[in-house]
Amino acid sequence: MIILNNDLYKCKDNATIQTIIEDNNFVFKLLVVKLNGEVIEDYLWQQTTVNEGDDLQVIHLFGGG
């Protein structure tokens, strides 16, 4: 179990950030991802795995006027 956006979430062993994003249909163009408080750049999502107890925040940015 990890914490995903402040909720408990069960993911597969060795799940990557990219897999979690796809499984949860986070489709916004501008996403900010923080793993245990550290921003993870999008080019690292495919290779960064999450571990038991990690805190993953996937935040979408939007603008308006």
C-alpha cells in the first residue's frame, strides 16, 4: 500500500509512477508529481518505482483567465 493523493492505494509490486498515472487515468497535460515530498521530473516517471508506504502526489495544473 502507498498513499496516493492522500488516500490509501494498493499497487502492484515494483509499480512505476508512469504505471500508476496510466492506471488512474491522470490525463491532464500538465502534471506535477511528488514522491515523498520530492518533485519527480516527467522523464523519470517510467523508471521510478514506488515502495510500500511511499507518499505519491499527482497534481494537475490548469490555468484560466
